[in-house]
Amino acid sequence: MCDDDPIWRDLIQGLTQDDGAAARSHLDAGRPVYSIADDMPPGLLRKDHPDGRAELIRFDRQGDQVVRRL
């Protein structure tokens, strides 16, 4: 990664200044949102559903594998 590359700079800025609007927009449109946090086990994602359910999942070629409901 190159710090002076505008694509990387814009991507990093977008990630660090995220206010959740894009995620809310997807949920409002009826689509799930996937996210990851530093305190999550490696290889797992959080999947938030439009109806408020949340799951810890592992994704593979067969689709989402629910590890735990949150």
C-alpha cells in the first residue's frame, strides 16, 4: 500500500470516518450487512439482518454458516 495513492487514501478515510449511514441504508432496503471487529475470532463475520437479528457467521462457497446467534 502506498500512502500517497489517492485510492488507498480515500478508502482508509472512508473506513475511519464511517457513520453507519451506508449500513443503515442497506438494512432499510431489506439487505443484510456484514461487518468485522478487532475483538472477533479470526475467520468470522457479524451478519446483521433487517429484522434486527444478528449472527456470528463463517462464510464459504456453500454460503453462510451460522456459528452463533447474537
